[in-house]
Amino acid sequence: MTTSESTVQAPRSPRLPFRLERAELLKLRKSYGVWIPTAILTVGAIVIFYLAVELFHVSNSAKYAPAGGTDKFQGALLLMGQVAGMIAAALVGAAAGTQDISSGVFRDLVSTGRSRTRLFLARIPGGLALLLPLMAAAYALAAVLSVALASGLATPSVTLFAKSGLYVLFSGAVVYVIALGLGSLVGSRAATISILIAYLLPVQGILRNISALGRARDGLLSVAVERLSPLAPPDARDQLHMSLATSLIVLALWVAIFAGLGLWRTQKRDA
């Protein structure tokens, strides 16, 4: 019997799918500077919102309505869909787009022969796997509290709950991909977060109130996202009317442009 015939080869363990995606998720989960602020901006923001409203109600029930009901749920939806939720998505996206560069791992990943396109695309599901469960938990908490603290007030229907949940997750995913692309393009987490927070909060607020811009304001990210909300904003004067098709086109352009720029920079970046 020859040596080759007597050699017993150990069976190879099967390679698990989505290795790069799981690696991206693991890197984000291990970064306390990413998941802790994200948890605060999602679950923590809802806890603070309802706690504050309930304390006002307890202190003066004649003046302040109960913390539950559709009206307060509308405020929580605005918080998750266009304020804290967007900032959380920007934070995770910026981290996902820059962590390999800042840690010096990008050179090693490229030297192994992995496709740069594959490396970039893996960050999309990898980061969303961290962000979306936290946003879903925050939304579920808001839905429960809107019913538990209603005290006889009208509460959202099951259909409204379902539509609102999809809206929150979709808006978070859109902002995440934009932040990922911008982070990959810029290469700096601090710069990416600064740019996005400045745009998402003060800049958009100013631009949307300049009536001279007319229909050009439809191109603003917040206006397009707001159109998808199943509930109108608390102040009807802040609402800019646009069609659903226009909203989807605007969001698709935002995602395509920034994801494309991020992919291009990842392919051209020096290793």
C-alpha cells in the first residue's frame, strides 16, 4: 500500500455562507463606539420620549394628555423616521464605510485577492444586520407604549402599525446606504458623520422653508422620506406635497449616487 493510499484525508468543514457579511457585522458589534450610541439613538430615544411625556402627564394630567395614543405615536414615528433614527443610520453607515481604512485592514483584505466590489457590497447587509434590529426593537417598544399608555385615547390600527414599521425600517436603510457610500468616498468617520448630521438637521430644515426654491425642494432627502410616512407631520404647514412616484425616484437617486461613489472610491483606493 502506497503512502498516498494510506493517507486519510480529514474531511473539510463546510464553508459558511455570507462570510464577509458576517465579518462586517462582527466588526461593528465589537465596536462599542458604534452599537452603544446606536442603541441610545433608537431604543433609548423612545424610552426617553415616552418617559418625558408620561412624567408631564402625571405631574399635570389636566393640562397634558396621556403618553399613549395616536398623537404621541405620531411624534415617536417622526423621531424614529426623520431625527434620531436617521442619525443612528448615519452613524452605523459611516462606521461601516471607514472602519477598514482607519484600522489599516483594507490593505490586507485587498492583498488576499478579494474583489473590492464584493468588499463594498458586503458592508450593506453587514451594517443593516446591526442597525435594523435596533430600529425594529425601538419601533416595537413605541407601538406597545402607544397602546399601554393610551388611557382611553384612540390608538393606531394594526394596518397603521404595519405601515409605520416598514416606513421606519426603510428610511433607516436608505440613510444607512447613503452614509456607507459617503464614508467610503471620504474615508473619515468624523467627517462623514459631521457632513450628514449638518445636512440632515439644520441644512434641510432651512432649505425646505425657502419657498423660492419651489419644486426643487422635492430633491431633499427628508422631504422624500416624509412622503412615505403613513402619518402626516404634526404641523401641516411643514408638509411639502409630492407624489409617491417622485418620492421613490428621489430616494433611488440618492442611494444610487452615493452607493456608486462609494463603490468607485473603494475600487480606486490605493491599498
